[in-house]
Amino acid sequence: MTTQQLTQQIKKKNSFLCIGLDVDLNKIPKHLLSEEDPIFAFNKAIIDATHHLCVAYKPNTAFYEAYGLKGWKSLEKTINYLNENHPDIFTIADSKRGDIGNTSSMYAKAFFEDLAFDSVTVAPYMGKDSVEPFLAFENKHTIMLALTSNEGAFDFQTKMVEGKELYKHVLETSKSWKNSINLMYVVGATKAEYLADIRTIVPDSFLLVPGVGAQGGNLQDVCKYGMNDNVGLLINSSRGIIYASQSEDFAEAASQKAKELQEQMETILNS
Amino acid sequence: MTTQQLTQQIKKKNSFLCIGLDVDLNKIPKHLLSEEDPIFAFNKAIIDATHHLCVAYKPNTAFYEAYGLKGWKSLEKTINYLNENHPDIFTIADSKRGDIGNTSSMYAKAFFEDLAFDSVTVAPYMGKDSVEPFLAFENKHTIMLALTSNEGAFDFQTKMVEGKELYKHVLETSKSWKNSINLMYVVGATKAEYLADIRTIVPDSFLLVPGVGAQGGNLQDVCKYGMNDNVGLLINSSRGIIYASQSEDFAEAASQKAKELQEQMETILNS
């Protein structure tokens, strides 16, 4: 999928919502546990109930790996279900990978080819040759961590490097990498005011923004500082939507929560 | 496994060699491709031929994920084979993971419990709360990237932060984290002279050193600057050992290459 197609979807659906499919068997409705594949059954129900309200789904791979082979199979079924039934929806493998060149190529192959995700999240610590192998894939997107939404973001990301914060250094440096047009960035919503500075460095890039809702970020602030002419934002919500109810009405409750966010987004897009 | 047990193994085998099981189906001997699980068949033959010469095995998870479900199954079979037949050997899941707290807990569960590795590599960019969930596991070890062996290491890791290089800042900061006794660090061999400085910051920690051989690092230099009273080093070699031959004699050739390194290590340990 191209970024132009993503922007078209956003305008068509009046939504820039991304739903995080972070499935924990301890948190899903009990009645699903008797299904052959409870994780996929949960995801399918959430997708069926919310696909018209969002433009992206983001399974965090940790939640699948934690269940070993079975979890990996659930991830495969989930991405296949999305690609078959909702090819217009942008898919993100939230895996935060990164390794030396030939190894990063293997990860890129895993997520872009074997699992056919549209995008994958990566960590910047190992620098240019750890990220460029991902960027080489046409019409695939590499979403690099810049400023994350957790407390630990202040340990290193905001430290001053050559006169500016490390995360700004990461953003600027990455613009010189080969095929950097395929980069997007993770920027936590809990630091919405930072978005104004970030937009001066990467005015055109899409930003994936976690931390609205459960982690305390504010949608209006994020849009005020982070939106560009092509919207340029994907706002992620995971727990706030998928665990809105733990009863049999969980999909309906998720749809309701997604609708609330979509309506706020529609208001912002039309203002 | 405790670090004391690891040091005992090193002294018993006169070796601090770690063998990287980075299996690429394009590089293994052709005759293995007709096996039901060529990756596991390759690993089993390598392990059978080298286990007396090394103290650790390190599968890089990228090479397994690249083959999807089948690859994950090969990884599971490999770690189970190691734990059943060679419980004294230290196992490293080289996965370079890291995420917000509850998500890192899922990764820790995946590698420490589901797959029962002794250790896992993690990336530091997201800071304290992304690493501490790994550190909470008793007698499990978290090997954090400090200074990697690739070109991209110079993009961010060696930049000056508050008067010292970022990787030194990472090392120092991590010492204050809860259960930091369970930390080890990745330090690339291509920068052996940096090890003297690193030892002033983390004198007692084990260092996992990739980059000897294929990437140009020198064993003598690494030991000169990096060894401590408990040895404190695991030197990794992947391609130089496992792809020493691509013919039917591959396991024998791997054993020969491992033996050359083990003998160099024995000389150093006894000097």
C-alpha cells in the first residue's frame, strides 16, 4: 500500500484510527477459550466489528510469540484474514526489530513477504545498516521508534546529543538513508507538545502515535501539533478498544469505543 | 544457569566460545534440503560436532522467523534438543527485543518460559521499563546491546551524550536498574580498544562479543582489553564456523573451525 492510498482511506472513512491487536488470553472473554484458536477467534470478532471505523490494525508480535508456535499461527491467520477480507486496511507488525544488515534482511523477509504485512516497526539503536534492509521493499513501510510513550523514553531518547535530543538526531539522521521515503515514525501521544518540533524535522512523514487513552495522551493535542496536509497521523488504541468489555458483548463494546474515537477524528478532520 | 556455573563451564572446557546458529537455507549443504526439517537437521549436526568445544549457542531468531511457522518450529526443536542433551550449555535467544513494560513481559515469557532459553538479547532505546521485565526472571540473563559490531554503531551509539558516548551512558544507567545483576552486554569485537573503557564501567559483567572472524575482530585484542577475573567473555562466531564447508563434511569442518578457536582460547586462558 502507498501512503497516498492510506491518506485516501483516511479521508474515505473519516478516521485515522489504528487498533492494536495485543491479545492476552488472560484478558479475553472466557467463552472464547474453548475455541480451537481463541486468539484468532477474538481478533476475527474485533475486526468484523471495527473494520469500518479504522484504517489500520497493529498486532504487537510479543503477544503472539508468548504463546509459541500456536501464537505464531494465530498471527499468520490474523494477517491472512485481514489481507483477504480487508486489503484496503493498512497492517502493522509491531515487532520493534533491528539487527546487522543480513539479519535485518531476514526480518524484513519474515514480515513483508512471509506474513505480507504493509509495515513493520523497528528500533534505531544499531543505525543505518540495521534499518536500510527494511527500506528496500517497495510499497512497504518501516516505522522507526523515535520518541516512545513509556517512562523509559526519558532514559536515552531525550538526552542531548550534539545540541539536540537523541530522538531528533534519530529523525534527522534517518532522512539521509537510502529509500527513506519508506520511513514512518513512532511518536508517543503522552508527549504531544513535542510533536510541533518533530513536524519541523519530518513534515511529510506519517507518525504512528500510541498512548492515546490508556497511557494518558490527548487526541486533540496530538492533532493540533502533529497533523499535516495529508493528515499524516495514525493514532493507535489497543486496550481501550479491544478490552472494552470482557463479556459476550466484547466485539460490540469494542466497536462502540472505536466509534467514539472515529467520531472525534471526524470532527477534527472536518474542522 | 548462574554466571558462576557459566564460568565453571568455561574453565572446564577451556573455552568461552559461543556458536551462532544463524541458519540460512541458501547456505546449508544441499543434501539436507530433503530432510523433513532441514534447519533442525543442520543445527543438530552442528551441535553434535561442536558441543564439547563451546559453552554457548546463540540462534538469531530472525533466521527462524524468516521461515514463518516452520522456522519457529525449528527454533523450538533446537532449544529443546540443547536443553535435553546439553543442559550445561548456555543458550542465547538473539532477538534484540524491547517494548513497553507489559509487552516486554510477554517477550520475556516467550523466551525464558515457553522456549526455556537461559538468556535473551534486548535493545536499550526504550529505556528502563522496557528492560526490567526481563531482569525479573531468576537465573535468566538479559544481554543488552551496548556497542554493536556494525557500521551503523557509529550513527548513534558513539555520539556524545552529557560528556560521554551514548553506549557508555547506556552501560552506566543500566547498572541502577532493578535486578541489574542479571544484565550482560553486547560489545562488538571490531572495536576491541573500546573494551578497556567498558571494563571500567562494568568490571564484573559478562560481555557477549560478536564480530570475531567474519566481521574482522581480533581474539587476542578482545581478551587483552575485555577479560576479567571470571573470564567474563563469550566470543561469538557464526558464519565462520557453521558455513566452514557446504559439502557433506560440513559438521566436521565446523568442528575443526571451532577447535581452532577453542585452542586459541585455551592458550589465552593458560597464559
